[in-house]
Amino acid sequence: MDFIDQAVNEVLQHILETSSIDSEQHFFEMGGTSLKASMVAAALEKKLDQTIHAEWLISSGSIQDFVAKVRQHRQTSSYQAFRITDVAQSHSADEDAKKRYPLSLAQKRMWVLEQLYPGNPFYIMATETTLNQPLHYHSFRQAGQILLQRHEILRARFYDEPDCLSGIANQSFSIHAEFDCSLIRLDSCHQDVQAEALEMIVKSKVLKPFDFLHEEAFRAVVVMLAEEHYMIYLVTHHMVCDGYALGLIFQELRFWYQKLVDTKVETEKLGVTENDSHDSSELLPEIVPSPIQYRNYVQWQQLEMQREEFLSEHEKYWHACYERPLPEPNSIADFPLSESERIQAGPFSPGKEFTIMLPEHLSKSLSVFARERKVSLFTLMLTALQVLVHQRTGQQDFVIGTAVSGRDQAELSELIGCFINFLPFRSNLSPTDTWDELLNKVNATVGDGIKHQAYPYEKLNEYIRQNNYGMYSQGEVCLFIESGCGFMII
């Protein structure tokens, strides 16, 4: 086993959370997913210092075939990585906290929507946690303060005054910020009153719009229902956080809270008196800010977008997908809205939600079916959805969109921020296709899309609209993976 084999094995074991790797198996047979393939590629690219595409892992018949591709590419290419850490180091002298930085492409998308529909709660991100044990509230607030100290993006302020040169909004990062954490006590209220009060708290406190100019887009609401029963709401906005990052925030907050509580217990054992006014964080090791900050990613993204290789590689692929104009889509709905109803409903209308629970045996059968054909469960569901849309509309050429994490570099795996991008997969159905032939087509489309996921949706959208004379809107149907609860179709 040489260093390439060893690197692949170590990365796969870590990401797939397994102790052994069967090199004759396909990645998906071992529980891999499209997202995990991107994570593997990013980690290996950093470890081996060479280009690694997730598509290689997805399309390879086995892990050993994937290793062969990595080895072959290493022998034929001269690769010099351009990483975010390089940008962070080169900009280390530029630490003026009052300086304003441009927004990332993902942030611009959210900012435009926020300006068009100010105050709408659609992009407010909140996670609800039930705690059935005592909570040391002061330690919880201190843990939140540590997160603000470590991650600049949680201290971001956004400005709607356009930059005179670029014409876009800017962001800056406060040096000192206080963690906005509210404690609301309902422990003396009857359960019926508590339920009604919780509903009001969610509306007034949790889903309250952020004032981007005057406050950080990160807060917590703690509701005490009993001595050992709390509801904790962590609230942020898509401008500073995506779904993956929200999980990182929760994990780190829990880590620092436990550290502070343990420190408090230890000091009490030693006979050191401590009251709630004492800062337990002073007894912790020095709090070190994250070595890479979101603004470093924004700077890297701007430089990357200027590289000719970036534009030629990714732009060429997506333009080829949409060089033919798209046909006017037929509605998939049983009762499509009229134009006046569409205007009245607005883009953030909650609509109706229908949940279908698949029987356990059917869910397992789908997973087995996907693994046997060496495709991801997402690819299988996307293929089924394409067939459904075709049956409902009679069309063979249409678009189904999905969101990707955008974390295609190992350095982004622990970074808090918004990185998501939108991929519009164009169908390629033929009446003569067998199911397996169509599945292979969709699998190739997904693999290629992931390989070129770095291309901004905004640029692609502009090209598609030009090609279709501005008459076509993508995203009529979308398929999303909802971690822990299945798939969501919009």
C-alpha cells in the first residue's frame, strides 16, 4: 500500500465512519452519498496536493478504480493548489475591523431577496432543542460569546449603501459584540398557558426579522418551562449561515457550554467560590479565533472567479447543457394558479405541505436497489421524479433543481458561513430508454453537475435567460435532501 492508497483509506474511513474499506466495493455500496463524495474529494485534494473530482469517485466501478484514476491524474498533471489558507495568510496584514468587505455570491442572492421582500422570515434559520436537565444559563451565554469571538461572520453587519465602484452591498465585522440571548421563564404557568405563550414567543422572538445594520444575525431564546425542562432556540439567517453551518454552531456551542460547566464544577470542588458574575471562561485555555474566516473565503472566491481556467472549465460545461433553448414548461399541478393568484400568493407563500411516510421495508428496498446499481439514493429519487414529471406533463426536456453545500474544499468543512449553490439538472429522457439506461444517464448528469458545482447559479441563470429570451423560469420542480428525515420535493 503506497501513500495514495493510505490517504484514500484514511479519508474514506473518516468520512464513512468505518474501520475498514473494501477496495472492490463501489463508494455507494459502503453508504456513500453525493455530499460525502464531495467531502472525500476535498479532503484528498488537500492531503495529496492534486486535483480530485468527486465525479471520479461516483463514476468509478470500485474504490480501487478510483485510486487508479487518482494515480493516473497525478502522473499526467502539474497542479498548484490555490487555497483559502493562502488567501488568509496573504491578507493577514489587512485586519482593519472597520473595513467593509463585499458579499459572497451566496450572500448576494439572499441580500437581493431580503431587499425585495424586507422582513420576511423565509430565510431565518432556527433550530429548536429540548433540554430535560438543569441549565446553567450564565455558562450558556458565555459559550455563545465564545462563538462570537471565534467566528467573524456571526458578528457581521450588512450595509445597503452601494459601493461606488462595484455597486453591491457590503459587510463588516464588529470587534466587540454581545451575544443576544433571552431567558423567558414560564415555569410558573399552567401547561395550556405555556403552549400558547411558546407560540407567541416563536412569532415575536424567534422569527423576528434581523436589523442587519444594527445587530448581528445570531441570537438565542431560552424558555424555562420547569426546573429541568427548557426549550432552546438558536436563530440565525441564511446571510451568515447555511443548514450545515447551523449544525456546526450547535455542536460548538454545546462543546463550550460543557467545558464551562465542567470548569465551574472543578473550581467548586477545589473550594473556589464562584457566583454568576464571575466569568468561567477566564479559567479556560486561550480562546483562539478560527484560522480561516468567512471573509477569507469571499476574497478567495473573487480571485477564483477571475481565473481563466475556472471560467473555461465550469462555464463551458454549463453553457453546453443549456445552449439549446428550453421549451415552455407545462404545469405539473392539478390546479395551477392563475396569473392574478400567483401575484397575490407571492414568492414566499407557505402553500400546503404534504408528508408521505414510506414503509420501512420499501425504504430499505430503495437503498438496496440504489447500492446494487452503484448510484446514490438521491440519483434514484431524481430519476423517479423525472419519470413522474414526464408522465404528468408529457415533456422530455425540463429542469429539476437541487441545492448543493458548496463546501468542495476541505478547509470549508468546519467554517461557519453560507456556501450553498443551486444546480439545475436538465433532463434527457427518451421514450426508448429502459429504467437502467435512464438511471445511468441521470447518474452521469449528477456526477458532472457536482464536478462543476462551483459555477455560480446567478451566472448560469443569466445565460439561460438570454438563450430563452427571458421567458423561462427554472426551479419549477426541486428535489432536496433533508438530513435525517428524507427528501423534500417542491
